[in-house]
Amino acid sequence: MAATEPRPRITMQDIDGVMLRTAFWAARQDEGKRPLLFFNGIGANLELTHALGDMFPDRDIITFDVPGVGMSPVTQWPYRPWMLARWARKLLDQFGIDEVDVMGVSWGGALAQQFAFQYRNRVGKLILCATTAGMTMVPGKPKSLSKMMDARRYTDPNYMRDNFATLYGDEANAQAGEHITRLMPPDPKGYVFQLLAFIGWSSLPFIRFLRMPALVMMGDNDSIVPVANGHILKVALPNSRLHIVEGGGHLFLVTRADETASVIRGFLEEPHEFQGKEAA
């Protein structure tokens, strides 16, 4: 049955008193495929995920603004990765979603690993884009990392356009320009809480338990998360492959959307018998 509701449908969801602004894309054609749970990068609001519905039109997709980002109110206290993963699981429960494929980019890739560990009985496949195993990461270029901390990247479109290539390693093309216009500045406290959430965190102690098929995607021109981090994930994940986007920077999902979507769709379409039920 074809979807008739707006794409996406945006609602506020109450998860144990934490309000999460949530986007849900219903599949344009219901083919019985697992929904996709998407975790965005640090400070990234829902509007930056607008292309997901076109990239994966044959499956339901769900994502949300973490507290203090976009229009989700900031929490009173800091949180830890396991808490974020639990909120995401309860969000799936509210939408009546059981099994999912999980995709995360950058900061969201770390959260995707945490979710896949806590709820690996509910995860079919895992896609990690431009991300790391946590505090054991190979750091990016200091010039790029310093610009990451500059609030003007959220408030000054001209600053972003002028520094896009230095910041991300991507070409400032038309897709990048659209990305810039959709940026919303996060709540300062919410942004700090996002940074604090993964302080001291690493997936290496548990990553060997993530036995679902995993696709690791990295850009070889990424100035924030060097491609070496992808090789670390590839070695650590028991059932994974690494795809390098040649010439791609940190935002290859945006600047090379057609190419990367094709790779991810191919991975998701590969036959795979669900291997969950091994742990809660």
C-alpha cells in the first residue's frame, strides 16, 4: 500500500519525560522491509535528514532530534550513551517497531554502535558512516577540529560556505549549500551535553559482540574522522566490510548522496537471515 501521509511526519514524543522531536517516513510502497533507525551527527537537526526518504523510499525510517538539538528541549542533566540508546528503543516501541536496521553518521555512528550492542536482538544490519570506535579514534586535522567548535558554522551561512572544504573535506557543491540553509543552531547546553555524553566512551570492549552484518563507510578526504578509523572498525567488527568513498569528505552522505545511497541500498538488499535473539 502506498504511503499517503506527509513525508516525513514530525511529532513530539514523550519518552519517560524527555521530549524528542521525531521524524517518521512511511515507506512509499510497503514491501515488508525492516525500518531504518537513523542517528544523526553532533548538533544536527532533523531538517538535515530531509533526503532520507528519497534515499530509501521502500522502507519506513525514523530519526529524532536529541535533547537540545533542533526543537527537542534540552535535558536538565547530562546523559550517557546507554540512556540515549534506551530512549531510542522506547521510541521504537511507541511506533510499534520491533526489528530495525540501524544507521549512524559521525557522532551518531557511535550511538548506533551503542544501540546495536544494547538491543542486538532487534538489529538486522548496521551501517556506520564517517565514525569511530570512540576515545581510541585517530584524530582529524587540528584546523578542522577547531572550526567544529566555532558557533558561526550554525549562525553564519557565508562562514560555512567559505570554510566548508576546510571543515569537512568536501566540495561546497549545491547539495552542501542546501545543507547549510537547513542548519539550526543547537542549544549551547544541549551541545555541551552531546560532547560530554561520549567522554571516555569506546565501543572496543563490546564491538566483537556485534555479529550482525555491518557496513563501514568512510571518505578518504575526511578531515574530521580520518579513514584510519574505518579500518579500526572493520578489524574490530566480526562481520563487516569497509567501503571507501574516493574523494569524499566528512559529509559524503550529503555531497555524494546518490553514490553512497546506492552502496547502502545494495548492502541492505543482500540476503540475510536475522541473527538476533542472542542477547537482550
